Amino acid sequence: MRIVIGVAGTAKNTGKTTTLLQTTEFFNSVGKDVFLTSIGYDGEDFDNITGLPKPRIFVPKGAMAASALSLLKSSPADFRDLRYTGVDCALGPVYVGTATSTGKVVLAGPTNTEDLISVIEFAPSDSPVLLDGAFSRLSPMVVADCLILATGATRSTDPVKLAKEVNAIFRVMSLPEVSDRPTERHATYDSSEAGSIGSDSVITIPNGLFLKGQGRKLGIRLVQDGMPSNVRVEGIVNPGVFLEILEVLGGFSKDTVNGRLPILFVFDHPIMLLLSGDIMLWDRVLDRLSQFGCGAAVKDTTRLLGVTINPYTLSQLDNGKFVAGQVDPKEFLENVRNRAKVPCTDIVLEGPSVLYSWLEQYV
């Protein structure tokens, strides 16, 4: 059975490439040929903003990679059996090939979910698929079975703040999965429609909630039309906009449902909740839902395996150039780890053994 593992960084220079390299090395060490691709463009020698050197993405002999054809052809890994995936990216058509020797490759892959699924279909069923991505382009990562997050001091040098963000992400990605119940009556929400929703019904919000004012309108509608049992929200959801719903429901709760609002809010996928707004607001959202007697769930999910922590920092000089530095690695890791609810490691400080322990279940 094919496993899809995503590796995503919360900011530039958080150690994502190092984490990807060690993940590739783990599967190579146990005799598994990986299939590598990127959500967007990565693997360049130098950061295109800071100009500082970046770790290179190497592929072992026998591994497959999906990237722009020009990049595969220029790789010293010597990719053979090149096949067009039917998908194009900013650097041209995306091809897949098998490395006949070890070498560096630049990955430039699909930028949307549909194209990513098409590319992954070229992976052998027994090859782990490794997706290189970033939080700024995380949306296609919904196809991943599990995710390794890379974060660190370039995201925040405050370990308390960093741990809070990690915990908020973990909490969102730990929402339970639910399946559709065909016996329930469904309706698509339209703010211009009249008539009762009904407490036994399910309504669907088809285009997400990410514009200021959307939440307030929906909250008023829910109160006026009888409190449905389920509200399905499709697409991207901004936690600040969702809080508007809860502000409305909080004001009406005692009069309408005796202090309890037994609504289950169902989202497409936890990643859809992490694409817009302040991630840490989700803690407030989920706390308030619980206070109201409401629930939150997702139709599909991606498991968060763990978080790699990078002490590397960047400072911009007066002349516009960037200079690299770092916080104390051991102290920084310990401060984050002691507060985080998800396993954490610094691959450079501790070696890859902790990361490998997360991956052993997929051998």
C-alpha cells in the first residue's frame, strides 16, 4: 500500500530540506525506493530571497522523482525512463524518471491538488511518496497520509510562542474524522434563501469562510432558522471569521437552546483550517465550541507525525544582505519540547534516530 508523507516548513530556513533528506535516507537504508516531488519549486542551491546556501536535495540510486523535464535532464543523478505526467508547472512539463546514480536534483512540481494526484499515480504502489512543501503552499498536502513539520527560530526565536503554534496545529490536525450520514436532510446555504433549516438537517457552506462578515451572517441564520444538527463547511476557513459565528451563537444560546448548541461543524480537512488567518486563534475557536456543547470534525485528515526544530536564525543587515546565526540549539529544543504536545527533535543536534522512529511504522 502506497504511503504519502509530506514534509512542510512553517517558514523559510526552518530545516525542511534537511528533514526531507533524512527521510529519504531512512527509506533508502531499509531498502525502500522513494518517489520524490515538490508542491511548487524547491531544491535550488541558494535561497532566492536571502542568497544564502541551502542544503541540496539528493536522490539515491533507484529512487524516482517528478520534476520539470529540464531539471531532471540537468541532474547528475542521470534519470532514465522519463515519462510525461500530463502536468505542467512554472518551469515546464513535469516528467517522472528513475535515478540510475545518486545525485542532486531540483524539484519543481505541481501546485494544485488535482495535478499532484495525477503525478503521484506514477509512483509504484510499494514506494513511499515524499512531498516537499511549505506552509505558504500547503493546500495540495491534503493528499498526504501523514506530515512532518519543520519549524524553528526563523519562525520565532521565542520557544514558548513556537510551542503554542505547534500545539495549535496539532490540535487542528487531531480533529476526529466523520463520514456523511445519508439519512440526514441536506441543504446548501444561501444567504438569500428563506425558510427554516430545521434542527434535523445538515447545511453545507460551499465556498469556505474567510471574508470578514461571513461568519456573522451565518451565525444569525443558524439562530433564526432552527439550529441544524450539522454544518458542513467546504474549502478554506479563517479562524477569525469562524469566531464571528460563535460570537453570534454565544449571544443567543441561552434563549434558543437552553444554554446548549448541539451543532457539529464538519470541515473538509484540517489543512483547510491552516491556510488563512492566525493559526493560534483555533485554540480559542475550539475552546468556545466545547463551551457551547458544539463539536468539530473533518471529512478527511492527515496525521502529524512530529516536528523538527531548527535553531538557525537570519538577520538582515543595513545593506540589505542577510547573515546567518543561531540560538542555543539544546536550550531552544528543550524549551519547545517541554511545552509541545507533539514529538519534537533537532536532527543536527540529536541525529536522525527520533525522526526514524516516526517513520518505522511505514516500512
